[in-house]
Amino acid sequence: MGGRAGDVLVDRLCAVLPDDPPLASRRSIPLAALARERFVSYSADRVPAFHQRIVGACIEAGFQPNIVQEAAHIYMIMALVAGRLGVALIPGSAAASGHRGVVRLPIAGSSRLLETRIDVVHPRSGASAAVVNVLSHCCRRSSLASS
């Protein structure tokens, strides 16, 4: 009995900025363009994997982020960005839900640190309706996150 494995969801971090120009008017942004900005980030204590990934991506882009505020929840991070405390990197799927006062910009570049991949192994044939529904939902979420 063989199984099928593959990426079901690839969620890429995106930049979230206050909705005022000049950076907010771009269609996408290289991470290095945020080097002089203040950052709002996930809490190093409560969400260490995301915190480390964001710091690592910034270092890979040639700078150490100036983290001025940390929070554990995505919506608090977006609220702090809307309040003009800084910019943030959050998963595209979460940013797609929107928040007043912020814009979401895709990050130009191909760093693997910007991606979260969720893989699923399931039977090649005879998958239950539940498996089919979960896979369908994840594929829709993945296309929303990348748009």
C-alpha cells in the first residue's frame, strides 16, 4: 500500500507596513529595503521559531533587524504596525485577512527562510471524503497566501 506525499500548503512570509508611502506604494519589496526600518516581531520567548526565522532572513539579506516591539499574536503585530511602531514579517495567509492601516507586500527573493511548508502523506487511492476536503481547503489557502 503506497502513499502520496507532497506540499499541501506553502505559506510565504510577507512584509506588513503602515499604509502610508513611500514603501507602501510598491508592488513587492526586497527584504534589504527594510534594513533601516524598526521591526515589530514575534516574541522570541513565545514564538521562537518564527522569531528566529525572521531574524535569520534579515541577516541573510545583509542586516540585523532593529526589533523595537515583540508580540505573540499576528493581529497584535498588525495593530502595532498600523500604529506606526514599525514594519513586520508575517505569514501571507494571515496578512491576507487584512487589517485597517496596513499594507501587505510580497518579499522579492527566494530565501527558504521566508517559506513555511506543510506536507501531507495520504493513500494514493481510496482517500476518504475528509482527506479530500482537507487537501482541497489547504490548496485554496495556499493560493490565497501567494496572491
